[in-house]
Amino acid sequence: MTKEFEEAIANFNTWKIVEILEEKNVDIPENETVLLGGIHMARIYLATATDKQKEESKQWLVDHGCVSWISMEQ
């Protein structure tokens, strides 16, 4: 993962994330909730993300019914 991509995930820069994924020919989910959920999941496990960013992402996943996506032990 490049530093640019890590920063985009940590800062939740969806435009940059999508741009990078498109450059790498990665299929992007049409469903916005799936796309955002994937970004939030990545941010939870990103070493450079702050604890606050990780908590915000966990809360988003819980609020959007994606609680089964995360380990409650995190």
C-alpha cells in the first residue's frame, strides 16, 4: 500500500481513494454503503490511523448495521 493511499484512507478522502483504485483497475462497488464500509474497515486496521479515526470508523460500521464486519476485540 502506498503512503498516498494510506493517507487517503486515514483521512477518509473518498475521492482520492476512488481515483487510486480506478488507476489500478480495481472494481469499485456500486453500492455506496459497501464502498464506505470497506474504507472504514481498512481504516480500522491501518497502522497509521489515529485511535480517534479508528473509533469513528467502528461507530460508522455499527450505525450502518455492519457490526458483523468488525471484531469486538479490536
